[in-house]
Amino acid sequence: MLLRRLRRSVESTVLHTLHLVHRRRSGPGSVSLMWLRAAPLERAQLPQPGTPAWTSFLCEVLAEAFSIARQVNVSLRWGTVQGQGKTVTASIPSLDPPGSPLRHAHWHSRSSLHFFQDSSLTFDAFEQGLLRDHTRHEQDYIEALEHAECLETLVPGLADIWHLKYRTPMCTSNRDFVELVLMLPLPSAPLPFNVFHERETLHMLRETGSLPARCDKTARRSFMVVSLPIKHAESPGYVRGYYASVEGVREDVTMVRPGELGTQWMLSTQTEAGGLIPRWMQELAMPSQIKADVPAFLRWAQAQAKRT
């Protein structure tokens, strides 16, 4: 009974916060929208980098991303800590209104915690593999990703638009995605991703127009990678899909292993596969798909570490 009540409480908190996350913004003559959705943005909707509008855009995206990261941690924290390297998953129902194409597109989330003593990987290895050249590295460890091409660099090392081509199982058409990928190093903090960290990050961004060049070591380090779908000409032989995702990586400590500094890796994503695949089938497949990326990255990162 107590566990059921606790589960309902956690689910209620998750849904309420995601409702707050899904803030809509409107401009003169524009259609109301949410940044973090599996619905493509027009390229013209992206502000010019280096302008106040670009800074506002990054702040809005980051505010949504922080909220999602916190809720992934709330819903999956206990399983993450107990798992000690195992990947735990959860699926949060979409809060899109009735009639929306994404009404039944869940936010699929995962979390895992990795210690150097078990994986031989430090936070620096995650930073190098997941933050630096994020999408280019994905091609090295995600088997189904057969091609990744950078279509446009908006801000070197921070914002690129990528075209991704995936092989899919037999009887389904291959998929491709065009995504704005934001690689965001964050200021260090005693507890990364909490509300105080969010406020500090957004204040830094508004005041200076930039984020730290690297994850500094004055406190616990963290970074985020945010992907937003972009409209683009379709490619022959592929069905266009769309996804929005937030990846959060931070240094972490737990009472289970006192004195040891681990690295927590979280992800949450909403996907629209396109084509004729039924929604229920898409939703059923997502947890295992996002879970498989973790051991694939660990093997790749461990091999990279041995070469250096």
C-alpha cells in the first residue's frame, strides 16, 4: 500500500512538472509552440546566433531541459542508485492536448550511474564522448546509425544541425532525422540540475551571452545535450522521423557508495517515427532502444580510453 501511494505521488509530481515544462511561446503572427516536442521547427524559427534573441532561445530551451532532467531523476533516482551501473527506464505520458498528433507520444526516459571502479570511465570520458562532437561520436557506437552529416554549424562546438540516417529492421523503411543539436557545458554546482543550478546557469547566460567553455572543476561538473527536430527536404529511400531529447550528465555521489564519485547519465525523449508504424508499436519499442545505447557507449568509450 505504501509503495503504491509513493508511486502515485511520484507520477503526479512528474506529470505536474512536465505540464509546467510544456510552456508555449507565441510571437506576432506565429503559431503557439513548445520547443521540446517531436514536432519539427522551421529553420527560420531559429534566431541568429550572437543576438539577444538567440540568448533568449537558449534560456527557454535550457529551462525546459532542466525541468525534464529533474523529473527523470525524481522518477528513476532510487532504481539508479540501487542499480549501480544498470540502466533503469520509465515512460511518462504525453501532455499534448486531445487531437494532437503527439497526444499518445510518451516521454521515454532512462538513467544510469557509473563508477570508475566498475567501468574504468571518469566524468571526463563521458564529457569527451557525449558532449564534444556528440553526434559524430554517435556514429561510432550506435550500430543502426549508418550516416551522420553536419548540414550547418550555427555556433562551433555548441550548436549544429545534423542529418541522421538509420537502418531499421526488416519490413520497415529506413528512417532519417534532421536535428538541431545543442551541446551545453554547464557551470559547476554542489548539486547539478537542481533549481539553484538552473537559476545560476540562466543568469550566466543572460548576463554574458555564453556558457563555460568546459565543465569547470570548482564543484560537481555537468552538461546537457538537447536535440530539436528541424524541417528539411526529404531524402529518397528514407521515411522522415522526428524526435526531441534531453541528455543530462553529472558527477554524483550516493550513500550506497560513500566517498566514491560517480557519473550519472540521464536521457528523456519523445519520438515520432513517421510512416505507417502504429503508435502503440513505436511506444512499445522505445524503452529497449534507448536502453541499448548505454552499454554500446560504455564499450566504445572504454576502447577509446585504452588508446590514450
